Amino acid sequence: MYGKGDLLRQLEQSGISPEATVMVHTSVKAVGPLENGGDTLLDALMEYFRSGLLLLPTHTWDKVGTETMVYDPLTSPPCVGILPKLFLQRKEAHRSLHPTHSIAAVGKRAEEYIQGEEDAGTPAPTFGCWGRLYDEKASILLIGVGQNRNTYLHGVEEYLDIPQRLAPQPQEITIRLPDGSSIKRVFRRHYNPYTNDVSQYYVKMEPAFRKGSALRDGQLGDAIVQICDAVGCREIMEKVYHHWEFDPFIDNRPIPESWYDHI
């Protein structure tokens, strides 16, 4: 059974600065038995990064744009696990206005960081919360999950303008604002003609990230934590697309060993 103190010690051993900007994707189950469930994990993360900026995804793409065309940051439930749901119950958490790929933030710059998300016309624009992880030189913690859960990589693909990632036909989505008013935005969802889940192919990048020193491992509870450097990951992905003549995430071939000479 892990307590908050156990997790704090492991976070300290990870070598991540408490003042860092961190995006956290988590499988609470992978962390193992916790004294107070996911709240213990949240308590540890919030205490450790109290001088930094702690970010969690609160995505709503499962229903917004499919079952409903309205996003309300106060009531639209996240679809990416238990920890984001618990995070939104914390009074300190501020949720962004992105209709499908919102985040919640805690920290001294939390409200500032999430500004402008209501202007997003795609899942992860460069000016938005996901794209700004690069500017922040952020760390991305994949706690008990793999690169297929690394939403930041969608932002990298948008930055690189990779084709066949966005739906050709836009939708009109209504966003409820904190003052009770609403705005309408034209929005393009994720799309690819070959698969309904491009994210599953991101696991191919793990060896490249390791080779380029953009990824190292830590531990939290029982879970292995992939600690990813946002700057390094984007630069390595850019090299992948520059040196390959095909889409490495849709093509079924593995990345050849000879390719790593380019990193």
C-alpha cells in the first residue's frame, strides 16, 4: 500500500524539478494499491509540483462532436480515466475551453496557461495548451501508460502539418463560457482514412525518443513512468518525417535500425 510520502520520495528520485511544467497521463491501476485511491496520487503530484505547473488532460472527444455539439467546461465529463475526473473536483483546478481536448491546470500560472483555447479550430494547435508544451520545455509523464496516450504528439503533427490527420469537413461546436454565455466555433476533428486511432502508432517512436535522449524511465508506485522531454520529442519526430518518404505511423513496417543513425 503506497501513501503520499512514498510517492513524493519517488518523484524526488525521478530528478524532475518541482518547478517544472508537467503534463501527466496516468493509469491509476498501474500505480498499484494506494491509501486513498487516486486522490493519494493527486495529493502527491499537487504537493510536489506546487511551485511549478501541473497539467492533466480532460478530453471530451468521445461525446462532443458526436453525441452532442456543446462543450461545457463545468459539466462535460472527461473520457481519459479516473484521475482527470478527480482533478476537476479540486477547487484549485482550472479547465480550458477547448471543446474536445481540454486540459486542467494547477499552479501559479494555471489560469494564464489555459487562455485562448476557445479559439482552437483543431485538436492540438500550436498556439494552444498542447502546442505550448514545447515553448514551456515541459516534461510529459506517462505513468503506467505508453506513447499511444501521449496527446502532445498530435500537437507535434499539427505543427509539422502532417497530411491526413484532420477531418476534411468541419463541424460547428458551441462552447459554454464561464459567464454563462456561449460562442460557436468551426472545428475539425481527428481523421485518417486508414485508421480510426492514429495514436496507436506512436509507440513506434519510443526507441527513437530513447536514442535521442528525449525519454527516460522513472517509477511511481508499481508503475514505470516514461519521462518525455517535449522539445526533444518534437525535434526527433521532425527528423522522422524529414528522412522518411512515407507516413511512419500508418505504414506497417517497423522503424529500421539504420534510421537511428539520423538522430
